Amino acid sequence: MTGSRAEARTVLRPLIGGAAALLLIAGLLGAAGAQQPVGAPLRLGPPGAPPPPAASPESETIQRLPPLPARPADADPSALPRIPPLPAWPSRPIETRPPDARQTETRPADARPSTESVEIAPLATIDPDNLGTRAAAGDPFVPELWARTPRDVATVLLQRLPGALASPALRDLQRRLLIAQAKVPEGNPPAGAPRLIALRIAKLIEMGDPEAADALLRVVPAKIDDEPIMRVRVDHQFLAGKRDEACAEVTRQLARFTNVFWQQAQVACQAAAGQGGPAGLGAQLLREQGFDNAAFFNLVELAGGAKNLPLDKLGPLTPATVVLLRATKRDVPADTLAATAPGVLRALALAPEMPLPTRLAAAERAAAHGALTPETLGQIYLSLEAPPADIANAAALAKSDKSARARALLFRAVRNQTNPTTRTELMRAAFEASRAAGLYGAAAALYRPLIEEIPPTAELVWFAGEAARALLAAGANDLARRWYDLARARANVDGEANKLQAQLWALFHIAGADDTPFEPVRLLAWYDAQAARPPAALNERAVLVYGLFGALGERVPSSAWLPLAVNAADTTRPVPGTGVLLELGSASTDARFGEAIALTAMAIGPRDVGAAGTLACTGITAALRALGLPQAARRFALEAALAAGA
């Protein structure tokens, strides 16, 4: 590794109050002034450091590998992975609890790395932490992406990245960060910390991207066999349905590592293979070591033939637990699925042995976090066998039944329907049901091909808003424009169409898909066209939308802001991730690229974008724009506006 600068040290930083947070966001939106480096206890980069050095491709040794798939290929249930529990460092555990919640950049500078000819390359020496996909020309994810970020900080950030990320825009950026070829940051890692390559692969598995994880695993030298790497390999095999290979590896590694992870994996292997005696003895040893998960022990007994044992309080599922669930073919409690990472949910959804209710629920949540393609979600929906009467009455049933089964019935009903009017009515019911379940993004991607089949006609202008919003959410801006144009064409003769086109203007302008100028009169028309809402709720939505416009570089006039300021309601609601937002401002203005990308993901995390708040959404939008990712900034801003009901 090359480069010279002062040795990075860990220092303590003071916390700054809410007023400083507001000043930071104002700075991101265009105000001048230096950022004060505040946030977490670790210093996230020296403010006065020189700019990152230029890349030196000629000094790099390139090793070519087969193409890396751009997204999971879900057709084969034997190709899966998920998060391994890494060594107990630091004391704070990795967050793996997703909520209910893929688009690609159209601009070369923001584009996802090409999958036509992917290169996995070490830099200069064979250090596995350097491995990754080589950035294409114009791609900002260059080898120097961690420049000016100390290694201990980069290590903490990689471990803290959310495995479940509700924002497709931020999820795509996080994936690119994890697979990118990058020079190892300067400095020393924290004592006992795993290798960066192990953290990156573990996070890709947790996110539900087995192909990317597998591509990195294939180039890690065989001599690198420390415990974090071996855990990643075993968990990857467990979730890929390669139980025999994984269990053989567990047996070999137990001679080297004897902690709870390996003993639990051995018990799962023995129980799933019908070796009740050894599994029982292993379970007893786990109890004696303080492993306290009654539901796991019940699964071990169920695999041995026991009946009717409860599985409540099973907690977030691990790959070893998935092995037991597939052996026992038991349904998984809803609270357990809600606490489980997308990569494991993907494995459950694709496991043919699992009961269909569990597969349906797991598939929805995996799709909502990008771990399952819309096509595969649709296939699992269509595997539901239901009485014809239930399918015919799917819309009515969905009003009282909030389960995944009801949403699968709606999908079948839409697929079966050939009348355009009836089909659009059913799709509107499906979108309402998905919003209520926090699954709107997954539903929009699922129904996109079905919306494409419907021509925008005057008779369907009432559906134009729903269709345009869903297509925008699915990244099909050109297709969405057809419905927007329908509303604009009908605006002079239809009052509802006029209101609709005013509402859609803001979304299309945020998405960069509108051909009209940004004018105060259009902003006022958008505000007036909002559906009847309590004043405080309308105020909150308007503040977010105006803030997003400002973060994207538009000048919102004071005449638009003033009524919102005068009518603002007092609120005590906290700002999520204030410390992360503060540090994000510093990292983005100081061009600490990798650090800033990690902080955007951490600022949202597993929560729905709509719950992140105005300061978080506008701050992230402005930071992405400052990093030279304008398309990503627009996609995220659009997600925020849609989540707010705009």
C-alpha cells in the first residue's frame, strides 16, 4: 500500500446538539462554512488531510475471474447464503433486524459495475483485503475510495453496515462499496478485528447477495483460514443447501475452534442427519456453556422425532438454524422472520421443504430488501393453491386478511384478469395492501410487467397516479411518463386529472423525468393539489418535498417556505441517527468517499425511508450529490417522497 500521511489515531469527539445538526444539514444544502468533525467516538478521517492520490492502474496485478452476476439468480434453490456471527469484537453486535420495507444508475458515473467482464484484483501484493471488482471508467468506486479514512474506522463502519437496508438506492451503493476493489486504508486495525474481506463477504451474505459473496470467496487464498473466513465459508454452504460439505467443514474446524458457533453448528448437523444421541449430548454442552435458546433446543428435539414443541422466541435465524428448520419442516413464527436478515429469508423462501406460509412471508421480506427478484416472488405467490372463490374475492379478503396469503391471492387474481378496468382495480387493492404491510417497493417491482400491458387511456385516468407512482418506484421512468402525460393531456377537461398532474409534477421533477422548469407556481399548484390531510401532516410532507428539492440544487423561494414556518407544529420527535448525519456531512464535504457511502446506509438502516425524517432524507440526498452521485441522489429522494405519500 502506498501513500503518506500522519498516522491515524482514535480520538474522542464531543457530541453536538440539535442546533448543530440543523446547521450541518443547511451546509449540505448549500450554505458555506466548514464542517466540525463530530459524531461517534472514533475520528472518521482527518479534516486537513491532502486529497486522495490518483489511481495507478499500471502498478496493479489483475486476476480475471468469471463474470459476477448483477443480482441474485433465484431459479435454483441450491444457490444461497447469509450472515455469519463474527468474533465477539467489538462488544456491540451486528444489527440484523430488518423492517418491512433494484434500480440501476443511468448515468455512467453512477453505474453499477458492469457484469460483462468483472475483474477481481489484488493490488500490488496478495492481501485479500484488497480483493474486489475493478471499477469501470468513470465509476467513482475507485481503489482510493477509503483514502483519508483510518483503517480502524473503516473496520468499524464495515461491521456496522446494515444487512437489511430498506432503500434500494442506498442498498445498491452499499453493495458496490462491498464488492469494490479498494486499497487497504492506512493504519492498524482494532485489536482482534476480523479481516476486511471477511467483514465484506459476511455483509454480502447477510444482504442476500450470494453470487457477489461467492465471487470474493473464490479468490481468497486457501492459506487464509482464520476463524472469520471459515465461518463465512460454512454459513455460505449452509445457505446454499450444501449441508454435507458444510458439516464436514464444521467437523474439521472443531479441532481448531471450540466456541459456541462451531458447537451449535455441529449440533445442527447431527440433528438434521438423524443422529439424535450425539446431538443431544452436544445440546447439553451448549447449555452448560450458557447458550440459552429454548426454541433452538426444541428444534433439535423435533428433528429427533419429538412432537408439538414451541418455537417462540427463536430469535434471528442463523444458517445453522435454517438447517434444522429444513429438516423439521416447521413454520417459523412471524416475530422471528421480522428479526431475520434478508440472506436467511431468501434461503427459507427458496427451500421447497418449508411450509408455504413461511415461504410466502419470507419471500416478501427478502424481496423488500433486494434479496429475492420480483420474478421469484411472483413464482412463489403463484405456487399457492386456493379455492377459485378466494381468488375471485381477493380484493375483499385483503381488507380483513393482512397475511402474505392474501397478497398472493391478489397477485393471482390480477394475473387471471383480462379486463383492463377490473385488473387495474385489483392492482390498486394490491398496492393498498402492500403499503399497509411496508412492502410497497417490492409490490411495485412485482406488478411492473402487468402495468406495462395496460395502455394509458382516458377511461383509466383515475389509475394514472397509482400506475405512475409504482413505475417510478420500480425505476421505469419512461413507462411512468406515459401515465403522467395522460393526466396532463386530460387536465383541461378533467378537474381530477388536473389535480393529479400537479401532484405528479413534484415526483417526476425529483426523479429528473420532467421536461418543465422548476417554477414557484408549480410548487404552489403541487401544495394545493395535496389530498385533504390534517394541517400538521400536510406541513410535514411539504417540508420534506421542499427540502428534497433544495438538496437536489433547486431554489425553493422564501414565499413557499414562510407559510410552513409560520404553521409549523411543535414536535418532540427525535431525529434518527443524528450523530451519523453529523459525521456524514464532514465525510461528504471532505471527499472521504467510502466512509460517506457507509454513513448514508447507517443513517437509514433497516427502518423504512418514510420513518427516517426530513433531516436524514435531505442530508443524505445532499451528501450523495456532493459525492458526485446525482442519479443516486435523485433515486433516494424519490424513495423518500413516495414514502411520505407525495
